[in-house]
Amino acid sequence: MRKITRVGVFTSGGDAPGMNAAIRAVVRTALHNDKKVTGIYHGYQGMIDNTMFDMESKSVSSIIQKGGTVLKTARCMEFKTAEGRAKAYENVRAAGIDALVAIGGDGTFTGAEIFSREFDIPVMCIPGTIDNDLNGTDLTIGYDTANNTVIEAIDKIRDTAASHNRLFFIEVMGRDSGCIALNAGIAGGAEAILLPEKDTAIDELIEMLAHAADRNKSSMIVIVAEGDKNGGANNVAKRVHEKFGYYDTKVSILGHLQRGGAPSSADRVLATRMGYAAVNELLKGNTRATIGIRGSEMVTTPLEEALSKKELKLNEDLVEIAKIMAL
Ligand code: ADP
């Protein structure tokens, strides 16, 4: 088995609350096993630019409660080229790094898989994205926090909506995945939820809203995932308003506030378990895989497999429950 003396850790792609807790767990687990740790700033860009530094236990003090990522993150086009990756590898080798932990989404995983194969360097990935849209895990780091942020917003909007008898369209993140919309919609008691995975015709939506209006609801909330096929909350609101004038209509686009904030307890623990597992898997000789959670168990899935299954299925039970709860 290959000897590992120094682990490099970085965050890449979209940031997510809980990434810091994962970094902390990687650093402390590696140090516990007498390995050295290098932090790489700005993901793959930092490998190319050589922005790396030695990490000690105190480098990760008091970060578990912080949103964002202390290692910063970036999207790096140069890493998609063979020359860019060669430059990155030169710097990684020169720093004495002989294994990597990559925290990010599927773009980050793709880069890690290619890099590991090209230069035969062990890599373990940790799923960090609020979208919960990765294969190989039931949950990604940041998803729970984002859901909590969204329901807090829905609750607040509900207060004002009910005071004015308003119909609100709230747009949440999720270009391809309706996970946040569906979960936060159920938790926030939404009257309807529009998901990228489902085609909901405007007339069908109006029918649902008219049905709710017949029961003299004082407010109505429609959650629209940004990837919904009708084209986002503004478009949906406009089209509904043209045909359905019963309520005063407003739109609220939550945007990037869903990415920030202190990670929830669930995300901190998940990230800590994943960081711990990532280092231990590398030390056991596992490579080119992603850490995941299935039920309450930590598992690994080869990156090739995790990246090849593109279709993630929406939980149809939840879709049905959401409809029944809105009756
Ligand atoms: P996420 O990891 O959140 O999905 P991105 O899709 O932006 O975010 O990917 C993060 C980074 O991973 C990219 O900026 C790029 O540097 C690297 N990456 C993505 N796809 C590839 C690829 N096909 N080859 C090499 N690197 C890639």
C-alpha cells in the first residue's frame, strides 16, 4: 500500500454551510494519524497558482460554526485543460502532497477523478452542496442548513402574506434538483410546489390555488424551484396573475442567502463524520471515491460510478404528501 505522509485539502465549486466543519475534521483526523496537512486555497485554482499552506490543529479552531469556507472556493476553467492540470500536479508534488481530499459538487468530483487517474494520486471526495443532488449519498453537506434557512423565510413571508391576504411565489435554489423546494415546501406548509423534475402546467396550478381560495385561505404560498420549466417565480406569478386575480400577488426570490449562515447541528455532525471517514479511507488505501451516508452508515462509492448515474430520483412519496397536505 502506498505511504501517505501529507494530505492536501480544498473546497471547490459552489460553497455550502458545513464545509468548514469538514475541513476541520480532515485536518484533525490526519494530524491524529501523524500525517501532515496542506490547505489549498481557491480549489483547483489554488493548485495552479500555488496558494497552499501548512495546516495545524489551531488553523481550524472556531470554524465549525461558520458558514462558507475558510479555504475559499473557485471555479477554475484552466483545470479543465491538460496543461492546467499538469501545472497543478507540479505544485502539488512540490508541496509534498501525496493524497487529496476534495470537498464540493459533481464538477469538483469530475476534476478529482480525472486528476487522480492522470497523475496516479489518491483522492477522496466529500459531497458539499446545498442542492443534495449527488449520487453515492442520501445527504450532502449544507442541504439541511439551506432547508432551515428557506423555512425560516417562508414562515416570515407567511406572516405578512396572511395579514394582507396575499399570494406569494417564493423562488428557491435548485436548477436541476427539486430537493430544497420539496422539503422546505412541505415544512413550510406551501399550497403548491413547482419542481424541475415535474411539469406543472399553469392551468393546473391555478386550479390548485382556486381550490385553496374556495376555502377562504388567508394566504397562499407557492414554492418555485429556480429550474422549474415555467421559467422562475416572476414568470409563474405573471402568468398566474393574468388568469387568477383573486389574491394580491407578490414574488420573493431568496437567492444566495440560501448558501450562507451557520451550519445546522445536523450538517456539522455530517461534515465531521465525512471528513473523518475521508482521511481514514485514504489511509486504508481507498481512492478515487466519494464518501456518503446511507441511512446512518458512512459508505464510499467509486467516483466513476457516482458520476455515471446522472438521474437522481425525486422522492415520490414526498410529492404525494405535499399535495395532500395542501388540500
Ligand atoms: P461543483 O463542484 O459545485 O459542481 P463546478 O461544476 O463549478 O462546481 O466544478 C468545480 C470545478 O471543478 C470547476 O471550476 C473545474 O475547475 C473543475 N471541473 C469541473 N469539471 C471538470 C472537468 N470536466 N475536468 C476537469 N476539471 C473539472
